[in-house]
Amino acid sequence: MAKEDYKGIWVFAEQENGVLSETTFELLAKSADLKEKLGGKDEITAVVLGDDAAAFASTLYSYGAEKVIAAEHANLGQYSARPYAEVLTALSEKYKPSIFLFPASPLGRDLAPRVMCQLRTGLTADAIDLDVDEDGVFVQTTPNFGGNILSHICIMEKRPQMVTVHPKVFSPISPIEGAAGELILEKPEVEADDCYILLETEKRVFEGKPIADCSVLVSGGRGIKSQADLDMLRELAALLGGELASSRPLVDNGWLPHEKQIGQSGTTTKPDFILNVAVSGSVQYLAGMQNAKCIMSINHVASAPIWDVSHYGAVMDYSKLIPALIAEIKARKGL
């Protein structure tokens, strides 16, 4: 079929154990912006799978979905790659969306490429921005892995145009009480995947608070010289009521676990305040923190890319400034 036959913007409403992901709400909000830029005719549809998927409809309406497609089957109760991909492929072939957005979560990163292959279309992975250019073309922006440039990608002919999007890149709307929309209930025949059996699930335990949920972060970069200096940053973070985070090099060195890593291959954060210490500011790192409300940096290199997004900062050796900051905070707190 011609690409003109594909209409609407779909958001995969990811849910786990009856809880919708926050990224779903962020993508619904961004869909409204895309709809306006595309001329206002594309309907915003949330697609949710589960054994009681229709129960999510009222919440999805309140966050901006105009239509909800709920696919229900007992074999969709827990995520299973092949059944989920089979159902989403069938729904896409039936309703023909033009744009299909997925969270760039572990689940979304596993599921979206499978659906893309079955639909024989295109997929942009780990986008940090979505827009419509002056010619009305849907454009996805993603950092080049290992480089310091941004790629702007468009899928010109194939449909649907599929994208996985980093969490916390966009802001959800405030839920609208009493919002309503159209519900389409699908009852697909779904065979369980007998290649494996899910025995149990266990919630991941983090050291401290997950950095994605923190309002204050102190983040160390490649320029941190020792574990002792890292402990100094950890102390400062605790005094500020926040958590310690880092760029990728410190994780690669084994100094911090992966869940503390900010960036494209780590965690996307959106704190009220972040202090970057000895962080140069690669594109991959900036993708994970550039939407912080207040960005402060300490780096002895005046030309470092981190200054392009920083609101405040000091061009100096962190080993001279951080101890002074810790001493001043302790003095003000009477510690």
C-alpha cells in the first residue's frame, strides 16, 4: 500500500505488573506536539497489551490518548517477546499507523526491532528528540554512538515510521480528570512461547535511590583521578541530599555500577540540579542530562563541550574546589 494510506500516531503503552511506564505519558504528550505540526489530522492512539488491557484506558485518555487499542489475552499478561511482536505486527497491519513510538526501555528495545523486521519498515533507536521539518517530514534525532555528532533521521517511504525514545526527554501533561476517548478491544489468538518459561520476577535493588528519580545529582567524569576523589563526590552528593552518578568511563573502570551511569547507554535523568565534575560533555552524556533544570559544572578545560549546556560553573581543578564546598556546607549545617 502507498504510504498515504497510513494514518495516525501510535504510542506503545508499556505496562508491567499493572503499572504503566512514565515514558508512555511522555510520548503521549509529544504526540500532541507532532500532531499539531503535521496538520492536526493524525489521531493519537495508545496501544496496550495485557490480560486486562482495557483497564488502562481511562489513565491513557487522561494523559492525551484520543483512542486506545487494548489487546487482551492470558498469554499477554507478562511480557513475552514473540507473542507481543506477533500481536503488534498484526494490529499495525490492520490499522496502518503512520508513526509508531516506543519507550527506549529494556522491553521497548527488545520489542520494537522485532516488530520492525516483521513489518519490513525502518526504526530509529534511542532518539532524544522528535520533530517535523519545514517540508512536513517526521524527523528523529539520535546521538551517534561513540561520536560527538547528532544524526537527524527520517524514514521517507516505509510505514509505519518507528522510533524508540529515551525516557525523560519530554514532559508529560498534567492528567485531565474525566478525559474520554474511543476504546477498541481486540481479542487476538495468541500462542504462548514455549521456548522458555518465566519462573519468577524480582525487583531490582539499587544502591541508594535510582538516579532517574533523583532531584539532585553529583556526577563525576573521566577526569576524576582516584577512588578517594570519587568518595569525596559521594560525600558532597549526600550533603546536598542527592546521589552520586557518573559518565561512562568511571563505569568502564569498574568504579561504579552501570545503574549510576548517565547517558545514551546508561540512564536518562531530569533532575532539578546536577553538578558535573570533570565531565567533558560528550553527546552521549549530554543526552542523559541536558534537560536538567539547573546545570552546574566544574572542569579545568574552558573549551569542554559541557559548557554548552551549563548554566553555572567554574573553570578550575575540582580537587581544590570540592573540599572547600564540602567544608562550607558542613559549616552552614553545623556538622
